[in-house]
Amino acid sequence: MLSNYKESTDWLFAQFPSYQNLGASAYKPGLENTRSILRLFGNPEKELKFIHVAGTNGKGSTCAFIASFLAQKGYKTGLFTSPHLIDFRERIRINGKAISEEKVIAFVNEIKSKTLELSFFEITLSMALVHFQEAECDYVVLETGMGGRLDATNVVDPILSIITNIGLDHQTFLGDTLEQISLEKAGIIKNQVPVICGEERPALQALFNQKASYEDAPIYFCNNSIDDRDNMLPAYQRKNVAIALEAMNILGFETQNIDIQNTWLKLFQQTGFIGRLFPSNQYPKLWYDASHNADGLKTTMDALHERNIHNPIIIFGASNDKSLAHLSSFNPLIDTWYFCEFSNPRSMRIDEFVMVSESFNLRNVTHFTDVNQAIEMAIAVRSDEQAILVTGSFFLLSDCNEIKSTLRDQLTQ
């Protein structure tokens, strides 16, 4: 019997393979394991209303906006996201409040008493669904872990499916082309369940149209952005908000009176959402952003340019299974790179970063084993007007002292 939270999460990480820590060797595609464990807990997914969200980029933001909108309407709303930054409980929230340590301990002890061979993600999802069902949530906003068709979250029967966009990421598992990845994401489209798609390329839209037609599912392509006259939201978030508002409309809610800007300002407080162009409270013109692929980093740089910020110092870390070929395209824009290892075992190491920087002729490269040392150095050497962007991986952000402090404060509320 495990008696405290640290013992419980340590056992969970040790017993069950975690993609967050192990990468490819922990990935277990397929739905049968998840269905089996949910049966043991009385199929909690049968009693919940799901909004199921997939996509290469923007799905976490879109989930957070929808969850916030529903909570503002007075509904008890579960939110399941991944990965976490500093505390496992970040993944499972109801109206912004993380699952309690006591709930985690109780669920882990129950799992420990059974003979199961499950992935960390399958266990985590099951814990979330049991928690949401016991709390009698009105809605659950569910973010896929990877892909869609074979993702553990695809065991649910949603009332609405959403696919934000398609980009190249996780090619080892999802395919080498945008078309192959689209087909995997399209796997969340269910029979007669409406689907919103934010993908704009006609060839990919055709694939989603075909799948929706086969499933007799109404499909709505959302290619617009909200009007943000005060330029408060980054451009890429305006598209995510538009998708979230479309979701609310399809669910039958009035959206005219939703205050978008206030929602944005309170999104972290209301949902725990963090890691996308998150401003430092400690240092001016420093942002944290988990842009872990080419499209994500481009939209982040575009958002900085909107604010008339050019040539920031880039503090960058990545997992060792990521392609970094896209960094070469930023040569005209960036002339100072700080490459950092992070504490997660999947971190790309300095010798690998040396090869990357030499291969792509990146300028003014410095290497660090600690992101906080890199931040201190950047603060010390930057010009008065120069910005700093800490980016590349959620794992890099999870090592940042300011992020740790911010999340700990929020989790204790």
C-alpha cells in the first residue's frame, strides 16, 4: 500500500512505460488495453460528454479555450491534457483545479492491486475518466496524446470532434507525409458526430471530407481568425479561439457575450494552460514557449514580429528523437543561439547540438547543461531592447525555475 503522493507517482512512472520519459519504446498504439482497464472501473466514459481534440499544433490551446468557455457558462468541465511540466496532477483538471494528491494515491493503489501491462498514458487517461465521472462533470475536453486513430483517447464516443491542423511531427509513428498524418488524425471522426477542422490546404481538406462523408459526420472547416483589435492575442491563438468559438456554437451555446481578451488573460488561472508564449513575470521581454516543431516555432516567431520584436536570443532544447532541420530556416532572423540540455533522459545532448549547429551554419552558438544558467547569461549580455525566447520542448520549460514556481503556486490554490 502506497501512502504518499511521491511514492505513488514514482511507482507509476517506474511500473508503466512513459512516453514522456522513454520516448518511442513506451509508445503502445491501439485501444484494447484502454478498453480493458475502463471495463474494470465500470466504463466511466459511457457517462460523460466529450469534446475530443486532435491536431499537430494548437490542440492544447484550443482545449483550454473550450474548457474555459464552458466553465464560464457555469458547467463543471473536465480537462485532460499532456504532457505535464512539473507535477503529474497538471494533466487532470476540473474547472482549472487539478486532481488531488489523495485521488492519485487511491487510484494508483487500486491499479497496483491488479495485474496489468499498460502504458503510462493509458493509466493516466483512465484515472482522469474515473475522476471526471465521480465528480459528475457536465463536459470533458479531451486532448489526444499522439495521432488519433490509435490514440488511447479514441475509445470515447464524443459529441464533437476537432482537428486543429496538420504538420510534420512524430513521423516515426504517424507517417512521413502530411497525407499519412492526416489519415491518422482523421481517425477520431465518428459516425454522425460533427467535426470541426482547422486545416486550410485543399488536398488535406479533401481527405477529411472523405472520412467525414464515410462516417456521415457533418464537417465544418474553420479557416478564420477572431478580430483582436487591441492585438492582445498572438495571431496563431486567434485561429485557435475561432475554432473554440465554433465548437461552442455547434454545441448550441450563445457566444456573443464571451469576453475573449479576459479569457486570454485568465486562461492560466482558469485551466492551468501554460507554455505557449507565456510572459515572464520576473524579467521584461522574456517569453517561454513550447514550440517543439517547425510550424510551431514559425508561428511563435511571427507572433513576436507582430510585437515588433526581432532577433531575440533563442534558448533552445529538444528531445533526442526530434528533427531540427527547420532551424536552418531561421538563419536570416536569429544570430544568437543558446542550446540547452534538460533533465529528462530524452534530452538531446551537447554533442548532438554541436553537430546540428555546424550542419546548419547557425551563428553565435553557446551550449549549456542548465537552462537557468542560459537565462541568466542571456539577461546579462542582451542589449536593452533585445528579447529572449526560451523554446523547443515542454521538458526544457519544466526545468525553468520561474515556470516551476508559477505552477507550484497555481497547484496549491
